[in-house]
Amino acid sequence: MLITLAAVLKKRVIVSVINDLATDQRVKKVCQTLHEMGFEVTLIGRILPGSLAVSDRPYRCIRMKLWFTTGALFYAEFNIRLFLHLLFTNVDIVHSNDLDTLLANFLVSKIKSKPLIYDAHEYFTEVPELEHRPTVKKVWQGIEGWIFPKLKFIITVNDSIANLYEKRYGKRPQVLRNVPELVNIPTSKTREELGLPEDKAIIVLQGSGINIQRGAEEALEAMQFVDNAVLVFIGGGDVLSVLKQRANQSNFSGKVIFFPKIPYTEMMQITRLASIGLTLDKDTNINYRYSLPNKIFDYIHAGVPVLASDLPEVRKIVEGYDVGLISPNHNPKVLAERINEMLNNFEKYEQWEANCLKASQELNWQNEKSVLTAIYGQLG
């Protein structure tokens, strides 16, 4: 049993993130860990009309319903309301997730003289959404440039992004990778129950952000050159409408299946049935170049070999643990060649499966969370 000073004093931590809380596994694991350490945890986000339910969590969740859902007014409304909530609530520690919640947390931490932990899930100022919006980008860069050098406790998701921040600000964040908990995956539903074919290999691409520049379109096109397999998309994203329209054409008949955004456990039951897990982000911007998608670790924990695009942090995992193949580019025929190679090389495939099991014993939250517990141990 973990006994800390926080267990006696019940210090109050407010964790904030701008999403709807439902599918953010990193934030969920952080809050669960803080709860287990004895902190009184409140998680704040927002709610949308299509948001999944948030239930069965041992800490309080607040989801704000906003007037605005996109653009500058949305970010302004969220941060103003977050600032007011933090200002007029008893809190001992504030924990900000990503740059779009940092300003409100920083101001309150200064006004109330409370410690602030900043968790940068990505290199925010280089996300593709800001690529062609120089004015908006300068605003975010200005906020980050003003606050980041003043921060004491900073976390990020991998070494490459930590290096970028260190180079820019002379201050290196600690690395806390977004790896899953080591748990027994519930017994999967049968293929029949899930509407999946019994006689075909399943290739899965999952995630809450199936967006442009993440290789989904090329993965679908590759299926023209892959036999006896079906491509399964699980999640949401801005490119799904295009994918569905393309999948309705005759040359993809019976080769593509879509599942909506669903709870993590249900998603992993489907993923567990797959033969290959795809992660195909493109090297089109700094943020994607140095990303380490969560789905890679989900595939590994499900025992599913990975086909990945050639990005530095991704290659480090896939080749370092020998859990799959790297595709040299996004040409659909090349992707299809890699898929066919993986499906037909039975000896190597069994080795990848075994290596996934070995890797999951190392790449898990039980090991990774020591970075988080060490930081909060200083504050308890």
C-alpha cells in the first residue's frame, strides 16, 4: 500500500484538459495515479453533443458545456471559465494539459502561489492546424514563450519533443510516455458479434484523430492490392467522411469496415482480433515528425504486430523491440507490399507477436508512472 503525506492531508489537485475526457487515456491514467497516491483529484474538460459518457472514475469530473466549439472564441471562453473556476475553488496544485489550457493555470498558480505541473502532449505550436495560420500561431507562440521559461515542473511524451523544448527554451521536460496499463484485456466478443468476417485477416487503424496527413487515405487505397483481409477503422476524425465515400466504391466492396468512437475497453476488444495495427502519420510537420502515437502501444499490448511510417520515435519502438515493419513511404502499393509480407511470413509473424508480449512487460504505465509520482512526491 502506497502511503504518502497526501493521504493524510488530502491535497487538492485540479487537472484540466480541453477535450471531452472520454477517450483521453493519458489524462485518465494520470488522474488515477494521483488518486492512488492520496490526492483529492478533480478533472475538468468540456462536453460536446456526441461525447461518450464518463463514469466509474474514483475522482470528480467536470465537463463544461460551452457556447463556442471552434476558433478563437472557443479557446477564449474555455480559458476564461477555467480561470474563474480555478480562482474561486480551493486547490493546492494545478495540472495543465497542453498549451491550450496553460494560460489559465499559470495565472491562477501565480495569483494563489500554487505549484503548476505542465504536461505537453505534443509540440503544440507546430501542429498542422496552425501551419497556414501565421497570426494564430504567433499568439500561441507568444503564450508559450512567456510562460514556458517560468515553469518548474514540465512533462512531455517523448525524448524528441523534450529535445525541441530544451533547444528552444533551455529547459528540458521530463519524459512520461503514454503507455497503457499492464492489465488483462477482457475476453473479446466474437467476430460474428462484432460484424467482422470470420475468414479474413483484420488490419486495424484506430484513434480519436483519424485526420488528414495521418495515412488513412493511403491505407484504404492499399486494400485494392491486399487479398483476404479487411481494413477496420475505429474512432473519429476529419477525414472519415472522405474515407467512407471512397470505401463505397465497388473496388473496396467488403474490404473496409468503420466503427465509431467507442470506449477504450470496447475498442481494444476489436483491436485484439487484428493481425496488423497501422500507425501511418506523415512527416509533414514538426509535430507529426516527432510524434509517438498512443496506438502503437495499444497494438503492442493487444499482441498485434505494427506497420508504421518512418518517424524517429516510432522507428525506435518498432525496430528496437522488433514488433513489426516500417514502411519507407505512403505509396499504397508499397503499403500493400508490407501488409502482404507481414501476413504471409508466418515464422516472422510469430516472432513479432512474441516480442509484443515481451515489450508490453516493459512499456507499461506501472513502470512509466514513476516519473509522475516522483514529481508529485515533492509536492505532497
